[in-house]
Amino acid sequence: MLATAGLLLSAACSSSRPAPTGANAPDAGLQQVPATGMEGCLLYADGRQTGTVPRQVPELSGLAASQRHPGIFWGHNDSNNAFELFALDESGAVKATLTLTGADPRDIEDVAVGPCTPGGKDTCIFLADTGDNFERRKEVRLFRLAEPATVENTSVPVEPLPFTYEDGAHDAESLIVDARSGQVGILTKTRVSLGDLYAVEGLKPGATGKARKLGTLRVPDDVDRLSTAAALHPSGERLLVRTYTRLWELRRPDAKRLEDFVQAQVVEVPGASQAQAEAVTFLQDGRGYLLGSEFVGEPLVRVDCR
């Protein structure tokens, strides 16, 4: 099922709440494919509501499980909001607000947690300032900050990490960071496939990195597209990709790098009926995931192993 014109408009401007599609109520009639021989869930249970989107994050556009604080998820607003990062629990309670400094973002679309540098042990939070609805930005950016040692209100400077695509501008709402290697990936948002997957290389302050195309991701029969969020399993062998209407898991038992997912098995997994489906993250232990949406009061939905 393709996104409706109304959903496409809301992606560019979220001033009003679209009606939920109801097309992906958790596990509604979904025949799951078992993830045999892989870390994580063999099959997923029905999603259950754990809370709601809080008033502080009315345009929740990304979620990432903390690697330092069990039960904490980092979340952020879309464009035209204060430059802030929120520590949330699965009920939607705001446990801390990080006021970010050192940059002027344009359109932050996703968040991920991973090694601060390739092969490093310290964890950082990465924000993807990669939204580009009309594909006009000559340069986009990631923002990097060390994952705080404590969950408390504070002000934190970010490191801007600019990059360009090797083949011109793209709109992108999905950020991927491999917790094993620190490899950074971007999945574009396009109407013709699930997206083009890029590896972002040469990221460092004062330099401009380059996004190198790895390949195109597609679902069976091309029945879905317009990816809005992504999350890599702690094992590095499962990749969740969210669209406005469905949730997909790409599986590659021997995946060593992001390019391996270009040839992965692609299966549909339980999603959630939410007004504007723009956030997904695996749980810290990889045994399930959390789904979020724009708009205050929308349900937060957790999916665990069956």
C-alpha cells in the first residue's frame, strides 16, 4: 500500500494530525516468517501500548535506545522546534531534556546510538539533519554528542559532521549506526523503492564526508516505499525499516557491514496504527522494539518476542 497524498503532505508540514490509516494494527492478520537461527526474536508478539507521545515532543521523528541507561530512549522533534534531545521512558515520561548548542539545524529526521568513532568503546548519540523534501541541499549533516553519564537536564554542545552524497541531493529520514564497527549509514526516502542505502565515510569535524551508494532496498513486489525510520539490531544482522503504513525487517545472518543488507531477506513484522509513523528502535537487548509517532497523545507501542 502506498502512502496517500495527505500523508505525503504531512511529512513536509506537520501542523495538523492526519487520520490513522489502521492498515498496520499490530499483527492484524500478519503471517510472520520465523527468524530461525538469528539473535533476537524468533517471532514477534502483538504490539502493546506502553504510553503516549508527551507534549514536549509533538513532532517525534526519531527514537534510539540508550546504551548507557536501561529503559531510556533518546527522542527528538522534527524541524521548526528548539534544538533539544529528550530522555524518555516507554511510557512517554520525559526524564531529562538536553539543550543542544553549537549548531543551527534545519531538519532533524532520525537518531541513533553507537561508537563515537569506528572501533571505539565510548558511545555517542548521532542526530541526522538530513531532511530535504525538495532535494535542494548541497550539504547535509550529522550532529554527534557523547552519551551522557547521567540522565538529567543539561546543556550539551554537538559536533557538526557535514557530508554530501556522491550522486547529488536526496531526502532522507533514516539513520543507521552499526554498534559493532561504528559504520554510519543513511537510507533515503523515495517514492520508487524502500530507499537507497548509503555508507557515510570521512566524518570528522572540519571536514566534509562522502555518502557512497551501496544499493537499493526493495520489499517483495515493490508493495511499499517512502521509508521514515530505521534501526539496526545489536547483532548487526537485522535491520528494521519503517514506512507510513508498514514495518519491515531485513535479515542477513552473516552480515558484517551495511552493504550486506542489499541482498538480505525482507519480511514484514508487526507494526502499529499511528497517525504519522516516523520512529522505531530496537530495545537495548534486541528482544523487541519500540514504535513512535508524531503528535501529542499518539500511542507508543512496544513489540516483544512471542
